[in-house]
Amino acid sequence: MATDYYAMLSVSRDASPDEIKRAYRKLARELHPDVNQDPGSQERFKEVTAAYEVLSDPEKRQMYDLGGDPLRASGGGFGATFDFSDLMDAFFGGGQQRGPRPRMRRGQDALIRMQVDLAEAMFGGTREIQVDTAVRCNACAGAGASPGTEPTMCPMCKGRGEIQNVQRSFLGQVMTSRPCPQCQGFGTTIPHPCVECSGDGRVRTRANLTVTIPPGVDTGTRIQLAGQGEVGPGGGDPGDLFVEIVQEPHPVFERRGDDLLCTVEVPMTAAALGTTMTLETLDGYETVDIKAGTQPGSVMTLRARGVPRLRGAGRGDLHVHLDVRTPTRLDVEQEQLVRQLAEIRGEEGAVLRTQHDEDPAAGGLFSRLRGAFSGR
């Protein structure tokens, strides 16, 4: 035997097809003329490619092991046909799936949006929804063929799922592969498709689902319903259904994270004298004490009256903003009473406030700072 193809690829005579392919890829990366400029590399590249063409084909390898040379017998040499996809795998890492592709594939995930009010977002609950989805065809059990029939081997690709084309190039005759146009790469055809699903193995329907809403969800939160998505082609496993929460605005409370905010209007007299009010929260009624002398913009905080934390313990707070309202219209009697109060308090006119007058009880901001440094 004049040519030792095993020695050319540096593999043993009992090497597996994977070992032969790895050896060829390694040498092809080293010897390709576009990579190696050594004058002898091109000839060496042709030799290892010819060796791989023989050893990668079971029939040619058997002929070679019995003492023949399939390349010489066919007048080949490097100019014979070889699979160009193996050469591309050597440079780009391969990973291309060869052979027919399965008809049964996993279904796609689906996403729907669901609006909830603030109470549902805070405390959770359950909701019944309807979704348009794809389910496995009962008539053919997902096979796609009419009952009593089955898919047959594709006559064009003989079940391989791909068609090979031979073209001439500077490397010789190069063979490329593409999916079979008759069977779309499946390797089989369905001569008698199911009349219910038209051969797809699934049909469209409307399904009723129960969604469990956990406490603390917010706009953008997604709830995963595993296996509730669409069934895949060929009756494949279903994907997942994701329900995205959209919280509706509340007429009273504003949500900021896990905290709630609301505004309470307090009359000027109630703010001056102090009062008690009943505030209706999402937890029920709360008694709020407004202290005498409450100023505009004051905030009262009700601890743990906010939204439960979705991924943690505890709850946020409820912040009550007090909006002290000054009357805009007074009758004669009311105006006289207010004037009398102003005279008693010496508040007939406005006074320009300085920094020293910020807090009269404490002597102003700068007075407090001086007192802190002087030890007073």
C-alpha cells in the first residue's frame, strides 16, 4: 500500500470517526494555504484532505483497509469530492447538526399582560383568565399524519434531510449540503396529513387558566406558568406562559416601591387646634391624631401599612401628607373673629424672616450652631 492515510492524520488504524475528524480539523487549521505560507503546506494540505476523505467514509475506509485505494481507483487524488462542511468546521468550530431534524420540537413561550388593582397587588389572590393557545391534536396524537397512516421516507434525500451539491474550486471538487427542499430537512414526508391539524400536530383553542398572584407584585412583575404555553410542532412539549402584571392607578393612594402615599386636607383651624380623623386604608380604618400647631407639608407615617415586600419579609409604610388649607372666603362674622385673633397674637402684618428667625424658640439656625460649638 503506497499511501498510509492513517499516518498522514497521525491516528491509529482502529481510530474512531470522531478521532479522525478531530485529527483532520487540527491539521487543516495548521496547513491551510490561507494560514500557512510555507510552499510545502499546500501539498501537505491536499494529502491530509485526501486521507480524511477516505477514512471518514465507511465504504472507502473498508476498501482501503482491504488493500485498495478508492481515490486511485476512481482517478481521484485530492481532486476527488470531499465534504466542504468538514473543512468549515475545522476553522469555525463546527457544531452544525447533521442529518434530519426532528418534527417534534418544544413550543414557544408566551407572554400576556394582566391588569390588577392596588388591593390585588398588595394582598395577592387568584384570577381566572382565558388564553388563545396551541394544544396537541387529539385526532393524530401530535404525529401530524391521518389515523392509520404514518410518515414515509423522503424520496429526494433518502431520509438524510439534506441534499449535497458538488462544485469545482481551486481545492478540487467541493461538496456542500443544504436542507432538502421536499421534506424541509425532516427526512420524511407526510403523504396523508391529519385533516384536523393539517399535519402540524397541534390545533388552536381557547384555554381557561388560574393565575395565582403573590402579595407585593408591581407593574413589570412576571408570573411564570410552567408548561402552560403553546404545544410545539409535531406535538412537542409546551413552552411556558408568562403573565406580566400591570397595576392600575388608585384614586387615593400612590405607590412608590413598597411605600404608599396619600394626602389629607386639614382646615387651618383644625391644624391650629389639633384634631382626630378616621382614615380609610387598604387594611381598614385607622385613627390619625393631628397635633395642634400642625404646619403645611407635615407628614405622618403609619408603619407597616404599605405594600408587602415581594421577595422579603415585612411591609412598607403609609405616608400621610397633611395639606393645611387656608380659607379663601370669609363672611363678616368670620373675618371679625380672625382679626381679633390676629390682634391678640400680634399678627396683623407680614414679617420678613431672616436666617436668625428660622426657629424663634431655638434662636434660629445660626444661633443653634453657635450654641453647639460654644457648649450652650
